[in-house]
Amino acid sequence: MCLRTAREESHAVIFGVVDEVLRKARVAAADVGVLIFNSSLLSPTPSFTSLIVSRYKMRPDVVSHNLSGMGCSAGIIAIDLAKRLLQVHENTYALVVSTENITLNAYMGNNRPMLVTNTLFRVGGAAILLSNRRGDPRRAKYQLIHTVRTHRGAHDQSFGCVTQEEDEAGEVGVSLSKELMVVAGEALKTNITTLGPLVLPMSEQLRFLATVVLKKVFRADVKAYLPDFKLALDHFCIHAGGRGVLDELEKSLKLSPWHMEPSRMTLYRFGNTSSSSLWYELAYCEAKGRIKRGDRVWQIAFGSGFKCNSAVWRALRTVDAAALAADDNPWMKEVDMLPVDVPKVAPIDESSYHIPN
């Protein structure tokens, strides 16, 4: 494992997803005015944005941003940044590329909290093209409605729950704290407090407000009311960070197995692909024929620091799963076999392992 092989991995992912999105959208690279790239653990020189500009011969005034060290929620951060830049730069496209590098980030030591990431993280990537051109809504699939970003780095417990560090032997890896579930829950609570008034029907907002008044004003011993987001949102793409995270959010948001299926099958089939996992989940919804015109999709991502970020999209057209080709969607070759049951504990078949002499 060296920098050369790490670059080869990233090049294969980046060029693959960018080629595909430009081909599908029938957009020339020279027409892209904003370029945003995110990869948390690998940030070489020249930057990946420079690599993309060089590869696709983009114009010299392209506005480029290379995000690193922002964890698995960086994909939504990149989308939010693209949204803000498109409010300033008129009549153009924004290309967002999200990936993570595995080659240089495999942990080779024996520290158990740092070994967890070896079993979770896998190679993956996604490219998203956003537009503010007047004629593009007619051919776009989704409209970005809201983005909400939450950063709880001011709290020591949140800041230190996911860190890249060296173990006692000097091996570098990512350590996950035992408080991760608690920290993620607090970050989610803060995030949905902001998102709720933007998407929830008035009846749910009034119920939530009533419990707040009872607790804060009348000092009543009542349980805080968690709004039912299923009344406002149709599909949930929750970052496939691990089974524990998905179990906790299913319980907290009172979601059904059907709502959790895209996230669970993404974790089962592709593992944790970091910031790009949300787009595998949305692709699963499309492959299953779930996306109908007018549907709202909620993407929820968690990342080191600690951050919880949300994006809400509205489908502008129905996605016909039967019309999707095998190379149009990463799920098409096996979508008919999914979902599958993934047990919490499974026996190890020792007969399938061979130890060489």
C-alpha cells in the first residue's frame, strides 16, 4: 500500500462516476462552472479538484473547492455548498464528487476500537450534477428543497468520538468511541429541531410545541414529543454507518422496515462507502420503482466532528425502474433478489476457510 496505489484507486472511482454523470446528463465538462470534491482521509497535492479540471479540460474560471477531513457527512456539506454557490453564479452547473480512499486507511494494528472500521468501510463513489439553468427543471430528476447542517464540535464528547490517531505501536487508524450512539442522537435531535418547521405539517409542529411549553413553562413531567416525519417525507436515506446506527435511528424516528430497507441493503451489499452511501440508497429506491413524482426524499448523514447534516429533495418525475439499464444503476443486476434477511449473529462456516501451508 502506497500513495501510487491510493491514487489509482481514487482515479478509477472518480473518472468512472464523472464520465457517467456527464454522459447521462448530456453536459460538456466545459459547461460546469462549480466543482466540489470531498474525500475525508486522502488529500494529495495537486488536489483532486485540480485532477478533475486537468482530466476534463474544464474552463479556467471554474469555481473549485476540495473538502477533506469532514467525515461521512461531507457529501451533504458539498451539496449545501453547491446550493449556496449556485445562488451566486447564474446559469451554470455544479458538479459534486463524493468518495473515500481505502488503500491508505486500512488499520494494521490490534486496537479493537480501531479495527471496527476495517470491517465497515468499502470503496465507493458518486457524482451529482446540479443546475440553476432555467430550462433544466424539465429534464431534472430532483429539486433540492432544504439543507440543514448541524455541527456539535463545541462539545468535547462530540469532537472526540471519531478520531484518526496512532495506537501504541504507531499504527494509524480511525478510532470510534463507545459514546458514538449518544453523540449521534444528540446531533440528530439538534438537526431535526431545525428541519422540522421546514417540512412538518402544522399539526405535528403544534404537538411538539405543546410538549416544549409543558416542560419549560409548567415544569410538567412529560416525555418530549418526537414528530412523525413520515407524514411529511416519503423516503429515508440514512447514512449506512453501521448496524447500530441504523437500529437506533429506526427506533428514534419510528420508521418501518420498508423505510429502512435502502440503508440496510446498502450496508449489506456495499458496506459503508462514507459520504457516497446516501446516493447508493437513493439508487436503490429508484431501482425498486419507489420514486414517484412529488415524493420527498430525506437524506441524513453523520460525520466526525461531530456533524449531522440533512438534505430534502422533491422528485420532479417518476423514475421508471423497468426502463433502467444495467449500467444506469448499481443495483439493477441483483435488485430482484433484494431485500434479504441479515441476521444480527451468524455462525461462521469454518469449512469455507483454507489456511495455506
